[in-house]
Amino acid sequence: MDWQIILSDAIRSGIGPVAAVYALAAIGLNLHFGYTGLLNFGQVAFMLVGAYGVAASVATYGLPLWVGVLIGLGSSIVLALLLGLPTLRLRAEYLAIATIAAGEILRLFYRSSWAEPVTGGVFGLQQFADEFYDVNPIPRDVYGFWLVRYTALDLWALTVAWAMVLLMTLLVALLVHSPWGRVLRAIREDEDAVRSLGKSVYAYKMQSLVIGGAIGSMAGMMLAIQNQSVNPDSYDPVVTFFLYTLLVLGGAGRVFGPIIGAILFWAILTFFDSLLRQAIEAGVIPASVIGAPEVGAVRFALVGLGLMLLMVFRPQGILGSRREMLVDVR
């Protein structure tokens, strides 16, 4: 087996643009779950409306890319209001049900034949991010180190994605260490105590849902722009649970938890994928035991086993504390 290829694949995936997109989406989810205690099981819905806000604006209506970004952000705010207004006064599980349902409803709506003239239906939309790549200041070449290499276009997408991650991390750090953020953490611990101090728990929850959803929509936009394509089936509920996985791995309620979790999640996932494929090619693992088409399922099983062990021995994650994993669902 070629360990150089295995390790370089893992590093490339761990620091790549997809890992940055997931870190960005998890930052918004961390604001919901880690700091406010909101059970949002539909973060992928915010990614979906953000991605299609950009894609449909440019590809279908011919609007500038920056207008599409504003439309994507506006769509996420509207979605947060539609989900939060009827549920945030109720128990936490009502928001969980509403958000996971919204994600599936929107995915099926965007892929429907009725919406096909705007969304492209099951085929999605392509080639709408030329404006983004036209402003790429990086000369055309191949960049990187060791066996980790990126083209100029990939490096530009990677740079912008991680810059957005750092910017949103700084924003969240400033927010959660402000008086507003301290109220959010108090809501997570005991809503009744916050109400007794004259604070509007409903208003603070709504603000958290809107801001975290907007950050999630930025992740969806960046994923669509990086791929130069968008398809509704890429935004299924599994994405949200991947986000929870990396959030738990890094540590919920910690500023850098989503970043650490995203890097490790994608690095470990790709490491197992490359390791298994190399082992099959080298004959270390007989094809009768695991075939190449089964590698994708096996790698997720191994990551799931690792997550189970993490929950047994360190449920708070790498950076977190046990208190951050406790949610008052009253």
C-alpha cells in the first residue's frame, strides 16, 4: 500500500473547500444547538435555499452573482421566520420536527417538475459562478506541498471558503462573548430563569435561528459556487447529521469546535476510503470480503464506530465540556 497517497488524500480532504463548507454550516448550527439549545435538524434546508438563491438568480434570471448572494441570504431569513414563528414558543422537539420536515419538503419541491423552469428539477443548474472565478487573482498553475496539489481555481475557492469560515468564527466569537451571547447561553441552561429576569426568550431564540440560518445559507452558496452546479438531491437530511457529527467531534458550544470537527471528519473519512481501496488493490483485503463498490458504506461504518467510542469515552468532544451537550427541552 502507498501510505503517501493515503495520507495526502486525507490531508487534501481535511483542508479542502468541502471541509470549509461543512465547517461554515456547522458554525451556524453551533450557534443554534451549542449556544442556544435549539434542536435544528434541518440546517441543510438553509444551505439549500442559499445555494438555489445564487444559482437560480444567475442561471435562470440572469442577475449578477452578488444579487444572487443577497437573495440567498434573504431566503434563509424568510425560512428562519417561517420555521421559528410557530415553533419557538413551544417545546424544543417541535422545532426539530419542523426543521427536518422543511428540509425534505424543500428538497422535493426544488426537484419537482412544477419548479423545473426555475430550479432545473432533478437535473439542477450548472455554470452560474463564472463571475466568481473571473476575479480569481491567482495565476494559473498547480500549487501545494508534498502530494497535496490544487489548481488555481480550486485554490481560489479554498481560500475564499476558509476566509468565510474565519470571518464567521470571529463574528460568532464576538457575539457569544457579548451580553447578547450570555443571554443565549443562559437560555440554553434555564429558560425560566431568563424569563424571570425580564428577557424575551422567544426574541433571542428567533435572532439565533436567523443568524445561524444565514451562516448556513452562506455554506450552501459556497458549495454551489465551488462546484459550479447545484442539485436538490445533494441537500438531503444526511447532510445535517454529518454536521452534528463533526460538531460533536469538535465540541459543541466551542468557537473552534466546528472547524476542528470538520477538518477531522473529512480527513478521517477520506483516510479510511483511501486505505480500504489501497488495501483491496494490494490484496491485503480479499475482494470476497470487501469489494470496491462497498468501500463507501464501510468507511461510514468505521467513522460511526469511532463516533460511538467518542461518545462513550468523551461525549463532550475534543474541545467541549459535558455541560454543552445537555439541552433543556422544556
